[in-house]
Amino acid sequence: MSITRMRRAAVGLTVLAVAAFGAVATSPEQADARPKPVDVTLLALNDFHGNLEPPTGSSGTIAGQAAGGVEYLATHLAELRAAAKKKNTITVAAGDLIGASPLLSAAFHDEPTIEALSMAGLDYASVGNHEFDEGAAELLRIQNGGCHPVDGCADGTPYRGAGFKYLSANAFKTATGKPLMAPYAIHKVQGVKVGFIGMTLEGTPQIVSQQGVAGLSFADEADTANRYARELRRKGVETIVVLLHEGGTQAATGGINDCVGMTGPIVDITNRMDPSIDVVVSGHTHQAYNCDINGKLVTSASSFGRLVTDIDLKIDRRSGDVISAAANNVVVTRDVAKDPKQTALIDRYKTVLGPVADRQVGETTTAITKTQETLFGTSLGESPLGNLIADAQLAATDDEQNAVAAFMNPGGVRADLNAGPVTYEEAFTVQPFANNLVTLDLTGAQLYCVLEQQFVTGRTLYPSSTVGYVVDPNGTTGTVADPCAGTRVVRGSLTIGGTAVDTAATYRVTVNNFLAGGGDGFSALTGGTNLVTGQIDLDAFVDYLTAQSPVSAPTLDRIRTTAEVPAA
């Protein structure tokens, strides 16, 4: 355990210096006689989400540079290892390597991504919430190998499993109370032990379908990390790194190696961690930051393989303590040579995927982005692409199920649409979850409650064109226990088809099955009745693009404020 900890900041670098155990040298000769520290380099990434090919649009740039793509990522990792002592380099990740992936990976249950990252030298990864998208059994198959129980080995070759180790300390089998996977790993470097604890965010059941987390429970991140840190120390491990799939957000003025006005769950979690924990590699929020929080080095490498965090540790050879820790977020630029093995992997899966990906399904007149507009000072407003998807879901269920409104969750809109022809692969990248549409009955009172719950969850539901309402920024926000108590939505302002909603009347509303099950904290939707399950959301989106082509960005006028619509 460290005695003292000091922080020294430099451009693009966060440094934590630690005085190690032992007598202080009183002369140069004595200093030279002390064992030299062990240099250990950690190369970290997070939230890769199956982006084997370079992401497009705003998802493919960072810090003003085009970035990402596993062919370039593998080359950058190799160069960073070469710059350090290769044998002293450990490559790690903080979850969401798979799930919400582009078609090239998702069509094969993300086996291509696991194969690519294994080939790129990944050693350890925590389990993110998206690793549970297809359930615990599928996650274990991803780790251990074997053909998919339904689709088999789709590319015609055996799936051998991950060449790295998934770690999950706080996801427990409810029936036995035992961890689903190994909670930690110990890695030896020149005789010193480095411990890695894997952690999923505790709130995973609220943001993953209930089928995905069936039979599992999730414990508090800090409490669990402290528990296993104590266990590691009993095993002689003094250098401890937590790979945590939870994160935070810094102010917009902060760069990729800054930590300006840091907020979010990572702050509280890190503050509650035991002092013996030295480094927290985080994720989930898709942000880039490089922080010192409560004497710990805390990093995040944004998302989609656009950054690699280069972390340099100096470890006392005798005590095993960290003497200093420094981090630098490095952009995965595309001005380096492509890794030929990764290129061959991509080409092989593209060939198997065939012409399906390139089939044109529609056309857009302009780029349609997922960016949310500002609503009373926060990015909680509408989204052009989100509104378009809600319109598509309504169109798929208005005749079939007599739906009069539809709502889309923001987390389900994963990429922008560029101007011009839209391929099936591009549509899939926008909506990769394969959720079913669900049409259900809600009373007008329940509808108001659902809309009030937006301000409790901090997530805006994108409404179909039939919906309109007014928000009062000075209204009160409900509580988790009683979201209906909020008064943000002006009563009497909610309309469907231009007619004011009657709180006592019943309306047929379409959402996806994730929301219908209370996903993203919208528990009010679980009170719906007469549920009918419809087609896959992607199919509805593709059908709409085809039928309405060329498609334009919808006007953002469905949610207005009292500043725009003064009270009568």
C-alpha cells in the first residue's frame, strides 16, 4: 500500500507519483544500489462495439482527426508495444467490445470482433452491459468457443472462443451467489504481480433487456472492487487495476487528455474505492478523459477504437507498490499501414456476408443525424434521426395495430445516416439491436407519466410526428418512486393527431420491446395492457426508407418549451 501520493500534470499527460516503502537513499551510491523499478505499460480501450471497419460520420473522428478501424488499431497497438518493453506490456479493455455492432460483426454474433481483438493482442477485458445483449449463456460461449446454438458456425469455420480473458467481479448468478465469470486475474511482470478486477455497471438490468440478464444480479461497483482488492492483497498483489464499465463526462472544453469539471458515476465510485487501488480504466459513457480522482489514475478512451490509452506504471520491485502512474490518450489515426491479418479477416467475413450488406434500401436528401437538440440548456431535446425512426415505427403499426403514436429511446439510435443512397448495412448500423416492436394500450394519464419519467431518467423519448407537447423548464421533476408527480409537461399541452389527450381515454402506442419491459428506467410503460408484438424494428425502418424515399430530416417541432408556447 502506498504511503504518499502526489500528482504532477503535464501537457497531454496525467502523472501520479508514489513514494515506495524502504529507506530513503542518502547518497548517489546508495540510490544506484537500490533495485530499479519495473516498467509496466498498459494499453487500454473501451466501448469498441464491433467497429471492425472505420466508423463513418461523427463516430469516425476524434480530436479533429479521422480515427478508428481495427486494421489501424492493431498497427497502433503494435507500435506502442514496440516503443515500450514488449514483454512488459499488457493490453486491457473496459467492456462493450461487442453488442450494438455494425452488420459485419453482428451478423456473426460478434465472433469477428472477438477474433480481431484476440489477434490484436488483447489480454483482459471487463464485461460491459452490451456483452449481455444475448444473455449469459451466449456470453459464456463467446468466451469459451463453440458454434451458435441456432445459427451454427455461420462463416463455415469453428469458433474457438476469445483469446483473452473476460473478467466480471460484480455479476452474480442469483441462484448460487457465485460470480458468472472470473472476478479478477493476476499478471506477473518481471516478478511483480499486477491484479486486474473486472467490473460491470451495477445498473445493467435497467439498460439491458430482461432476457439478457435473467438469472443474474449485479452488486455495487466500489464495494465489490474493495472486496476483491483485499483478496488480491492477501495474495501478495500491491498493484491493482480496476477495469470498470462505468464512467463520467468532463466539460465540453476538455480535450482527450483533460479532466475538466468531471461529473458522473465514476467520481463517486472512485472516491469510495480502497486506497490500494491504483488505476481505474473506465468506459460506458463513450467519453475521453485522463484524470486524477482521489489519488487514482482514471482514464477512458472514448469509443469505437478511436483512441488507445497508453498507461505507464513504475512498480517497486521489492514491495510491489506503484511508484508512479502516467497516462496518455493516443488517437488511432489512419495514416499508418493497415495490419494485413486484420484486413484478411475483414475480407473473409465480407465475402461470407455477401451482397446483403450492399443492397440499397432507400435514399436521403441530406444527412440525418442522431444528434439531440438543446432543450433548456441541456442536450435532452429531439433528434432528426430519432424522430424519423419513431415515424417508421408508427407507420409499421398504425394499420396493423391501430397505433396512433410511437416513441423511440435515444440509446437505440447508434449512428448517423449520410446523404444519398442508404444501404442495408448502413440502416443496420443505425438500429442493430433487433428489438421487436410492441404496441400497447396506455391511458392519457399513463402517457403523461411516461413523459414525466423522461426528466427522472435523463433520457428523452423521440416522438412520432403525431405527438406534440410543451415542457416547462421551471416545472418540478418527479421521483424514481413517483415519476407521475412531476410537472415538467404542461397539462393539457399533450396532443396526438392534433387533438388534446384525454387523461381518461385509452391510446394505442408503439415502442420497442426493450422500452415495453421498462428499459432505460421507463417503468411507467410496464403498466401498458393488450400488448401485441410486431416486426423487428430494423425491418420497420428499412420498409419506411424504401417506401418514403427520398427521405428528409424531420422538423424538430414535436417538443416545445413554454418560451416558445406561452401559457394561455
